Amino acid sequence: MATSTPPRTSVAAAATTVDAPPPSGGDRGFFGHPRGLATLFATEMWERFSFYGLRPLLVLFMAAALSDGGFGFSRDQASAIVGLYGFSVYIASLPGGWVADRLLGLQRAILTGACLITAGHLSIGVSGFAGAAGGKLPFFLGLILIVLGTGLLKPNISAIVGDLYPEGGARRDAGFSIFYMGINVGAFAGQLITGILGEKVGWHWGFGAAGVGMLAGLIVFAVTAPKTLRGIGATPSRHPDPAVHARQTRHARLGLGVGLGLLALVVALAATGAITIDAQAIGQYTVQITLVMVVAFFAFVFLAGGISGEERKRVAVIFVLFLFAIVFWGAFEQAPTSLNLFARDFTDRTIGGWEVPATWFQSINSAFVILLAPVFAGIWTALGRRDRDLSSPAKFAAGLALAGVGFALMIVAANRVVASGGTLLVSAWWLTGSYFFQTVGELCLSPVGLSSMTKLSPRKYVGQMMGIWFTASALGNLIGGLVGGHVDPEKLELMPQLFTRTTISLVAAAAVLALLAIPIRRMMTDVREA
Ligand code: GLN
């Protein structure tokens, strides 16, 4: 998931001995996999524990009244800030992968990222002692540190997973499946623990628990990585020509310095009140600007990227998959915003007289992933054995349609609430059912998308295309945030409208992609399918 050219595993990267790990076959200390996977599994588990633990609390906390210890922001603003935060976290993997390749190496990038995320949580924790007015600066500074840290950690930890299996193949896929389980075990536990602390005890207890989780991940990585990963990803990739290498390093340092300087300037201007940040307005511009930049990137690759006619066709397929992935993530990433608010305000959450925290509903998706991922691995293998593999566009279309079913359930649930004038609390099964279909959709699209990027991309663009994949998640988070505030007891009529629009987008996208699946499959003739 590095973002530079050439990719780390290329000849240039292999010039450093440490970046050419031995085949993984010898080390089977972790469920038959290299022991390094245990380190990466635990680190990413704790990182996701903290990420998913904090995220659903954000909108509830920022929109909570001052008297309830919150910031008293409007729901629209709070939800848009969560969207911008999610966007930034995923888009930061572009510079994060690049910094790892050019300056730090994967291992130091992950360690630095873990330190920054821990510091970010600490800053958010401290904001609790400063009161609503004084707490805003350490709170937002904390979010920025988490964005920078996750940009360094998330893409590079996934890249090291790949590097554990230089021979590729089914063992690497299995390694990624185990790693994806780690992500969801962390997400599942994080949302349960921080949710109950944040909602029932106090916001800052929830934030603090997320920070303790990341600290655990940092310690696990710092203590075990030197032994289990040994030299893998220990140094940045080197250009074989020392003069070019020195120039690239200089440029990277300069770029990093300018980027961080600009960020510090914006923070200083916002903190002193010289500029006001309207998250809704910024969010809308960001969607457009990012789309224009992605289109320009693809145009460059097509026209001046030095790729063959065959490669051009596959890049076109990546572009199509990218566009449809945005629609999927734009719906799916409403979980921490609109669906989170729906759980809080319109769902009957009492079991035996006890009120389940709203954020616990966020864990349903991770629980379903943990249960269903092995089932899906079985289905794809069985189809493959019978030579009835579905193409990646067909799986994407299925994923979109299934998520559409999930949101169709929400239309019915929302209409019930509206019919009661906002007084009815609907059964928790509506959200559970919705998350079930969304998760089945996720399993058709998310892992398939990741592997398609590596399979369809021309060799020298693998890193960037992975970045493009994360850009779809980034845009999805932003869209999910921008529309998420539409779940509001004050503006009831907006709610069924939001779920109807989301369902229509998903189903229409599924239908168009299903029609395109056959011609697309022809364009990928010589690519083995995911
Ligand atoms: N749930 C997965 C993760 O956290 C994928 C999320 C996404 O790409 N939007 O890694």
C-alpha cells in the first residue's frame, strides 16, 4: 500500500537486503503463519479499537448540549466534522505511504504513527479538563494528530502484511483474511467498551479508553516487532543511483516540511479566530476538488503514463470500480453519523429494563464480519473450484445491491417513526437487519476491491492505485458525514428522504454495474479474477 513509484517490492526496493524478506514458508509460529503476522494483527487490532472506539462518540459528543458536557454544535456541523475527519484519516494514507517509502521505512512509519495516535488521544483526553470553551483546541489538535498518525500506520501496516509473503498466492490471501479479522475484533471491542464508558460514565472516559487501547498497540509493536518482523520494512526503499536517492530524500523532506508548515498555519489561524471553519462548506468543496484531482490523475496515467494498450483497459476498469466504490462507502460510512443518530433517537434500546448504549450498534457490523468472513472465503473458493468465479464488477454489483436492501429496511423504519410524529421507538431489529445486509455487501466489495487494485494495476502504479482505493473510502466517509446530520427529531421529514436517496443510489449503481459487468469482464480477459 505504498504510494510511490516504483513499489517497494520492485527491483529498486530489493536493492536493500532488508526489503527482500525470505519466503514465509519457514516461519509458521502464528496459526501456521509467520510470527510477524501476530505483531501486525495485535497492533492493527488495537489501532482499530481506538479508531472505531472514538468515531461514533464524536458526533454524539460534539452535538451534545453544553450542559451535557458536549460542544453544543448543530447536528449538521458535528456530522460534517466527523465526515471530514474520516476523509482525512483515509486520504492521509497517500502521504503516509509515501513518507514510509522515501524517509522512514515501514516499521518506523508504523511506530511513529502509533506514537502520534496515542498523543492525539491524550490531547483529546486532556481537553475534558479544560471545559467546553478551552477544550476545543486540544480536542481538534488531538483529531489532527490521529489523522497524521493513522496515515502513517494504516497503509504501511497493510503493506508489511503483504511483505511477509513475498511468494504471494493463497497464503498471502489467507494472511490478509486473518488480518481483516484483527481489524474487526478491535472494532467490535472498541465500540462496546468506549461506547458504554462514553455514554454512561462520561465522554472523556470513553475517549480515554480509546487512548489506552492505542497505547497497548504501541507497546505491543515496539516490544515484539524487532523480534518477529526482523528486517522486514526496516528501511525506506533506495533508488539504485545514490545521486537520485539523495535528491528524492531531499524532495521528500522538503515536501513533508511544507505540508506540515501549511497545516500548522491553518491550525494557528483557526485557533486564533482569524479564519472560521465551516465543516459543511469545506466538506462539499472537498468532494469536488478530490474528484477533479482523481480524474486528472487517471487522465495523466492514460495519456502520459507510459502504459500499454492492454494496461490502459485495466486502468479503465480500476476507474470504474473506484467510482462505484464511492457510492458504496458513501452509504456504508453513514454508520457513525446517520445510523448512529437513528440508534440513539429512534430505536428501542432497552433490554430487560437496561438501556443499551447507542454506540453498541456500531459493533454489529464487526460482529457480522467476524462471523461471515470465513463463510465468504468458503463461497469464493467453492465457486473458483467449480470454475464459476464471479468477476470483480459482478461482486461489486452484488455488494451495492445488498447494501441497497439494507438501506431499504431503513426507509420502512424511518417512515414508521415519521408516521408517529417522532414519538415511536422502532425495534432494534431494523438496524440489525440493515447492518446484516450492509456487511454481506461489504464482504462482496471491500476485500475484492483491495485485491483487484493489485491485480489490475500496471506494476509501476500499484502503490498509487492502492491510494486511489483508499480515496474512495475517504470520499465515502465525507459523503456519509455530509448527509448524516439529516437524522434529527427537529427535521423528521429529511430522514426517510435520506434513506430513500441512499437506497436509490445503491440500487441504480448496482443495476448499471451489472449491465457493465460483461463488457468489463471482456476488458480484463487475461487477468485472473479475485
Ligand atoms: N472496516 C475496514 C477497516 O477499518 C474497511 C473500512 C473502509 O475501507 N472504509 O479497515
